[in-house]
Amino acid sequence: MGKVPTIKRYVFFPDTQIPFHNPRQVRALINYIGSSQPDSVIIIGDWMDYPTPSRWSQGTREEFTGSVQRDSGIGRKLLAELRSGYSGPVHFLEGNHDARPRTYLRDRAPALAESDAFDIENLLDFDGHGITKAPDWFEFAPGWVATHGHLGLSLSRQAGYTALNGARAIGKSLVIGHVHRLGIGSYTAGYDGRTSTLYGIEVGHMMDVRKAGYLKRGAANWQSGFAMLDTDGKTSTPTLVPMRPDGSFIADGRKWG
């Protein structure tokens, strides 16, 4: 009898964009992670929004509200809640919104940019929470790469296709956030009976879109939810999990939230 392969589960925490997050959805996923104990959690990026040091607030009164530390406190509190029930590995991909304080300092006050105080790993105290900052392109399993999605990808309005186009470009299956869509695309190629399939996965979002004033026309093409991947290193099964605004969802044959 052959050796039974070890199957690992990865849970992807989607864009939450604190303080514009949906607290019910975020805490529902935190509770699910604590209950199900996956092998790894990957925060796909844009955990934070940081609305004040952004192009949306530049030159307005909001630019001077000084909310970076306040918002970071909310982000740290939710990371502490995640860690209170889950001690496994957590990797964090920096999104374009997470980087706003650092890039604002670099562009507007370069003489102070040598300070690391406004880097996301320090604002959110990665060391204190046992969180690892992942590289921008993070190969987390054989043949699988995660990236936030803001670096070099051609955007599609069809769910799954931004990630799939990226997967075809790099030759590995790709998991992304950034687009706030929840979808899977796949592409199979082969010859003489031998085929291989690439997947592109987009992991949704957990924003309360009513809080984000810059969304002038809402977010009709976004989907709330998260994604999981079960893999033994050769065979992989991606799963999308849609979420209702109240935080409820169905996973592993039962209703959560």
C-alpha cells in the first residue's frame, strides 16, 4: 500500500481595506480559520486602505486628518483576533493600499523616508503577531504563486480572467486579490494525450462598500467572499466561498458566520 499524500489547505484572506471593512465578514472568516485550522493563511494584500495618504484625498481637508495610526490600530486588533485562535503560518502580501503611507512619505517627505516607521510590517507589528511579509510574487506551493494583483497584470472585468491571464504569462497557477472579484479561470494545453492546466483565482473582498465615499457608483462588479486551496503538491482543488453581507457562508458542508 502506497504512502498517502499529505494534503495541505491554504486559506486566502481577501482585500478588507480597513477602515472600510465589513466587520461581520472579517470576523466570520477569522472564526472559521480558528475552527478549521488550515495549514496556512495568506493575506492577499490591501488589509488596510489608508484613505488619507492617497490620490483621492490629496489637496483636500481629509489629507490632514492624520488617521494612519488610528486605522493601523484597527488592523492590529483584527490581526490579534486572528492570532488568538490560529497559531499556524500567516503570510502577508503588501497591496498598493497597504503601501500608501510608505509611498506618501517617499514622495512628499523624502528626507524622512529612511525611517521604517510607516512600512506596513511596522505599522501592523508583524513581529508581535508572528506574521511573515511575503515577496510580491510568492510561490507558496509547487506550481502555485500568490500576488496582490497590482503589479504588471492586465485587468479584465470578467471574474477570474485577470488572474488567468497572469497565470498564462508566468506559467504557474496564480492567486490574486486587488480586483475585488471572486472567480476562477482555467486554461489547459497539451499534446498527444498529455495535458496540463493553469488556474487563475481571484479571492473577492470583504469591504462595506457603503463606507467608501470614493466609490461614486457603488461596486456592482465586485463579489464578497474568500478562497481556499487544497493540494498535495501534484493535484489541487481551488474553492471559492461567497459571503453574504451579514458574514454568513457555506463551507465544509455546513453554514458559518
